[in-house]
Amino acid sequence: MRLKEEFKIEPWTFQQHVGEAVIIPAGCPYQIRNSKCCVHAVLEFVSPENVAECIQLIDEVRRLPEDHKAKVDKLEVKKMALHSMSAAIDEIRQLTCKT
């Protein structure tokens, strides 16, 4: 109740069954409780429009104390951006080198 009263956050609770997928919107905090053994597959996605904001957040995280639990860069946005640029360059080369 405190989350709802203080922060206007109302939790959702549901059961996920075999073959079902759950999509959690960007920016939504979430918590998972596994009732049985399971495989957890995650696809992290950053839209091109949000890369600059993600990099800014990473720079803020970098300034946190070393022992802070949020210190880990899980998304690795800079690596994703480099990979995307490399893939785009490869695609351009393939398109322009065709004879």
C-alpha cells in the first residue's frame, strides 16, 4: 500500500504459463517470483531515439560509489551503439560494392 500512497505506483500481479511471453514497457520497474524452475530469456532493446538518454544515464551511474548496487551497466548501450554502427557500415558496403 505504501507504494500506491507515496509514489502512486500500483503493482500488477499475474501468472505466466508455458508458451506465454510478457512484455514490460520501457522504464517500468518489475519484480519476478518464480514458482517453479524456469528459463528466463530477456531481450534488451534501446530505440535509436533513446540512445543519448541511455548514455547520459550510464554516465550518471558511473559516478556512483563502487559498492553501489546500481553500479553495473547491464544494458551496455555504448557497445550496442558500436555494434549497430558496424552493422550499418557493413550494410552500406554491401549495397555500394555490388557490381
